[in-house]
Amino acid sequence: MNALIKVTALAAVLAAGAAFAQQTPPPASSSPSTSADTSSMDYSKLDTNGDGVISKDEAKGDANLSSQFSTLDTDHDGKLSSSELAKAKSKGSSGY
């Protein structure tokens, strides 16, 4: 009977750890962002022709990026380069 109590206690301790382990859900967006959130975009999927830049047509695959395309395209060449995207991300505002 002593062994049964020990096994039961061990099982309870192990189960308690699993009961308290929780994943934190991602924060919900309380309002639509006025600037592009580049942290959650999959650039490889947006760069459909694989040329290393995102054109205005390719940006249409992400509504938020498309709406901010002109602002993010700092050299106004009609493409978002990796350096333009990195600058946007490093600004530190609204998910950059």
C-alpha cells in the first residue's frame, strides 16, 4: 500500500506541472494599424517571381503592406527591397 501511495503522489506531481503549463496567446489587435506590420509577413510568399523584391502588384497579397507601400518605398522605384523592409522593421513603431 505504501508503494501505491508513492506512485499516486508522483503521478499527481507530474500532472500538476502539465496543468499549469500554458502557452500565452498572441496579443489581439485592438484596432487596425495605420502602418504596415512587417513582423508577421511571409516575404517569400509575397515575392512570387523570386526576384528578391516585392513589387506593388505582389504587395497586393497583404492588404496592410499594400496600403503602406508608397510610404515604405523610400526610393520610389515601385519595389520594396530588403533594405527598405529592414528600415521599416527597425523603426520600432507599430510592429516594425
